[in-house]
Amino acid sequence: MARLNVLLLIIVIACALGVVTSQHKARKLYVELQKEKDRAQQMDVEWGQLQLEQGTLAMPARVERLAAVQLLMQTPQPRQIRYIRLESGMVTQP
């Protein structure tokens, strides 16, 4: 009978340790999950900011101004424009 009690006590202790270990792992995983959710939210905010910035930087008026000022580009004169027909590959003038 004493052996059975000792065996049952060992089993109960092993189960208790298993429960404690499982709870500890679950808490660690929960903390990690919360960190990843926070990180995902920060990335969503950053994505929104980047989309806004891209929209601002790609505005046609801004691109045209930068092309004129920094690259010294200008709209070509009508006589400088050439049209290409895609089906025949011939160059024509207006």
C-alpha cells in the first residue's frame, strides 16, 4: 500500500510539474503574440505613412517641377515630336 501511495504521489507531482510547465509556455507564447500584434500595428501605421508619402512625392505637378528644375527638362516643341506606328514600325511626322 505504501508503494502505491508513493507511486501515486510521484504521478501527481509529475502532473503538477507538467501543468506548471504548460502554463509557463502558454504565458511566454501569449507575450510573444502580443509583441507581434503590436509590431503588426506599427507596420500598418508605417504602411499608411509610406502610401501618403508616395502619393505626395508622385504628384504630377511636383514631378514636372523637379524635372524642370533639377534635370533641366522641358516640354518638346511640336516639331520635335515623332510618332511611331506600332503595327508597321514606321516613324511619321505630324
